[in-house]
Amino acid sequence: MLEDKEAIIFDLDGTLVDSMWMWKDIDMEFMAERGLEFPPNLQKDIEGMSFNETAMYFIENFDIKESVDELKVIWNDMAYYKYSHVVRPKPGAIAFIERAKKMGLKLGIASSNSIELIMAAVTNYDLNDYFDVILSANDVPRGKPFPDVYLEVAKRLGVDPAKCLVFEDISMGIMAGKNAGMTVCGIDDDYSADDVDKKKELADYYIYSYDEVN
């Protein structure tokens, strides 16, 4: 899997850290505070969207008075403590990051999350120095499944996309990596358990733990 690769680019939520579970709780709490009904398809509809795109989705589909920037601040505040204290790395993730760095591979993060929450999780486990580039999809024109965030990370790493290996946990993210011309390894996550067959079909590889990567 690592043969001929020069860089590894990770998604964050559900890929490096086990955090997807809490976003449904945050969305339910947010909507309940505003007297809004929680649609059963909400999580699927916003899958892969950047924070900016998610905020626009809420404004366009619900009776929301806040602006995009105000919504981002609210969601960051609701999630920050969890990212800096509660969320845990996926099985084998830290050991694999350390191994990849020793191999001389460049490492990047390409996440749909906000940069504040990405950095909270990375800092909590003292992983800052392992990553050469950390980028939020808020800083590119389009979120996943478009390839923008992955292509921009590869550009900043100075690596040909064909030489990049992506780790992703959801179908939209896997599609983003493939659309960028990269090799993609899907990783198992309870949040997307109903989508495993599609993930396996889209990805070049599929793992349940980073211990499986060779």
C-alpha cells in the first residue's frame, strides 16, 4: 500500500480520531434549542460538506437567524472541549503516524472540519510536529466529494497527487481522494457502518485498523 508513495494525507473525523458520533448530538442539541425538528436524513445530507457549506445548508433549509460566520462560532464552541479533551485516536493511528514519519513520508491532514477543531484534536495528542500541512476544506472553493482540499494539500506538500495515499472514512471523502487522482484507503468507522459496501467499492484498499497497513 505504501510502495512508491511520497505522502500520506488523512481526513480527521472518523479517520484519525473517533469523533463522528458527537456531531449528531451537537446538531440535535443545536436544533432543539431553536425549536426545530431534527430530520432523520440530516447527517447524510451534509456528509463531506465543509463548515461553510454546512452553515449555508442550515440557513437555506431551516429557520435559522444566524449568519454563516455566527453558526461556525456556535458549532466550534459546542465542540471544542470534546476535541481537546474527549475524542480518541482511531486504533493504531498514532503508531502509524510515527512509523510513516520515520519512513520519510510527508504527512498532511485534509478535513471538512474547522481549523480550530482540527488543531484542538492534533494538539491534544502532541501530533503537530508530525504533519507538514494541515488544511480545512473551508479554505478551498469546494468541499468533498470535490478534490479541492486534497489537491491543495498535495500542492503544499510539493507531491504529485499520484504519489499520495489518502485515508478516509466516508464515501464522499473517498470520492474526493479518487477525484484528486490519489490512491485511497477506506477506514472502518461505526458512524458509516451502513455504507461499508459502497466504501469498499470506491476505495483501493479498506482497513479496520492502521495496524493492517503495510
